[in-house]
Amino acid sequence: MFTGIIECLGSVERIVPDQDNVHIDVVSPISGELKIDQSVSHNGVCLTVVARDEKMHRITAIAETLNKSAIGKLKVGDDVNLERCLSAGSRFDGHIVQGHVDTKGICSEVKETNGSWLYTITHPVSDQFVTVEKGSITVNGVSLTVVNSLPDSFGVAIIPYTYEHTTFKSLRAGDPVNLEFDILGKYVAEMLRRRAII
């Protein structure tokens, strides 16, 4: 489980296709501290460390991950948001994030607003993809507060610290993003759906 509070940025050093899978080598400040089999969030996708040295770690994305997320769009040189799993006794600064991406969204607009940035994200319409004003959403692994909630889009306001320390500084209109909707909202939506069927 994660919180959506990004620890650091990594940089994609190498991408190696392997049948339907893709191996991705990431250079980061925390790579040397990771362990084989450890789960780490990469742009919001929970992926397992399969190899490492003091400066780099390798992850493998399978076909399901590549289909559901924007991980397959990464290029050598791209930055990725990194977060290790929440440890017992840690402060819970973000919200409950599983690292299980629900769908890909598209950044449709970036607007600078006197010291902060407003990003509009569009996504497929689904009963499972629910946002509410002032609720939580995870965009590329970052825990954010929703503004301008609509059935097929929402906005997020980014403060300067988040802008500088995450991949938001390089996000442009038209870019794909990984979205994980709030797990509590998904449970409520599923309970209501089952009640309607019964």
C-alpha cells in the first residue's frame, strides 16, 4: 500500500522488450536501498524490483500492465515518480493508494494560475471512475485533491513544491497519465451497483 506522497524522481535508463513484457531500468537516489522482490510505485503503478545495483533498479511490466497504464509510453530519459510501500508506524500524509491503476487518462489542459498550476484530466466514463469535489485522486502516483469534478474529467491544482519534485513539471496537454480512483469511492460504487441488480 502507498500514500501517493512521492519520495523522489527516477530516470529511465534502458527499455528492453521481452516477448509481451518490457524490462525497464531506472536510475534513482533510492535504487541502492531497494531489495529484490520489493514493490515500488512507478508513476502510480506497483511494480516489483527484479534486479538492482547501487544506482539502478530493474522492473518488469507485463502485457496487462502495459494495456491498463501509460508505463508502455515511457522513453529513455523520461522521469518517473517513485514511492516505496508504506511502512508500519509511518505518517499517512496522502490517502490510501494501492498502486493498481484503473485506467489511462489524458492531460487535456495545463494552465498556470499565478504561482500554481491547474491540470485538467479527461478519462473514460464509468460507474467505477468516480471523483468528487475535494475528494482524492492519484495521478501518476501523486495523491491530489479533486477540483472541477465531471463524469469524464476533473481538475487538480498543483503547488510549486509538487510541480518541481514530480513529473508534473514535464506533463503537457495530450500526454497520457495513470489514474487510480479512490478505493473507498470504488467500493461504494460497487455496493450500489450490486444493490441495483438485486
